[in-house]
Amino acid sequence: MTGASDGLGKEYALQLAQKGYNILLVSRTQSKLDTLASDIQTKHNVETKTLAMDFAANKDKDFDSIKSLIADLDVSILINNVGLSHNIPVPFHETSPQEMRDIITINCMGTLRVTQLVTPGMVERKRGLILTMASFGGILPTPYLATYSGSKAFLQQW
């Protein structure tokens, strides 16, 4: 599960753990991952692994780490929850190039790369579920959030 340490990602992790699923949590902040993993293991007695990575960096070594972590796992559910919106709503022409890159890299490339790592095992086992988080911003363009809306529209069409 990507984007697992807060909000929806955290809740999905807790709900799946409650159902007895082992959990792999991937998110940016190791301290948040450690807290959630400890909480899950204490309450639900399931195996929980973590990987801290910054999806904005788009580093091959981070994706290699995911590949290594899942190599011997039967990943039955992938929840693509990692995402980034704008720091503040602004007209498109005022969006910084770095913010645009980060939104597209995290929301689109991060999701694609993780899914590409997980799907071969699902295809081989002939089962699996992939859930990718959407947004109303991808259905209805949101004023002052153009890049975010575009990235979510991409994911919905993908």
C-alpha cells in the first residue's frame, strides 16, 4: 500500500489488517510508518513491513527495494494511494515547475511503477485486486488545481 501513513491509506491498512491481511506500508516518513506498523501488529497480529521512500525522487533504487520486498510475497491487493496536490490553489501559470514535476511524478509515475512491479505476480497467480485512488478533481477540472486534476484524470483513464 502506497501513501499509507495518513488519511485514507492509513485507514485502508487498518481495515485490511483487521481482516487478517499481512501489510506492506510504503510512504515517505519512517516514524509514521513505524507507529502505524506497531499499531497494526499490536491490534491485529499480522505481519507488517515498511519502506520509507519519497515518490517525488523517482529513484530506481527505491523501486528496486519494493521489488525485493515483494519478491517472496503473495501480494493479493495493491492500493495505490500515494498522491500530491498543490501547496495552495493558484492559476496554472503561477504553479512552480518543481510542484508540477512532483505532482506528475508522484501521482502518475509512482503509481505506474509500483503497479508494474506488483502485477506480474498477480498475473502468475491469476488473482489480485488493484485499487487506485481517484479524485473528483479528475472528473471535474478544479480551478487553481490544474496539474493535480490532470494527474487524477490520467489515473482514471488509465
